[in-house]
Amino acid sequence: MNERQIEDLFSFYGYSDLYNRFKTPIYVTGLLDNIETETLEDFFDTFSFEDHRPLFDEFRYWFRYFLVTNKSLNPYEESCFIPFR
């Protein structure tokens, strides 16, 4: 996904404020570099951040948790391996 697609998805799900706060850490950590659009959509369909303003580390934790527990991912795909940064 490119930066514009990421921004559009955050905005579509009502998380423009999160994107504005997290765009630099997302870029620096590479958290969404090899992630498909559908994966981020599924994550936002599953998790909600409407009741609080998470820090980036919390967002990253829940996103990685989602990736590990998502049964639709093939464990041998490159996008499943997310190194700790």
C-alpha cells in the first residue's frame, strides 16, 4: 500500500486523527509496508479505537496481534513476518 491508500483507509474508517498522529511512526517502522489493503480493512472492521486515543505502540501491538491471529493469512507469506523494530 502506498501512503495515499493508507491515509484514505484511515479516513474512511473515521480515524483521520490517528493517521495524522501515526503517519511518521508508520513510515519509520515500516508497519504497513508489505500489508494488503484488505488486511488493514479487516483490522479496522475488527478493532475500534473510538473510545480512546491510543499511543502508536498500542496501535502497533493490536495490529501485530491481529496479523498473528488472523487465520486467513498463510504463515509462510512474507507479509506475516514482521520483525521487531
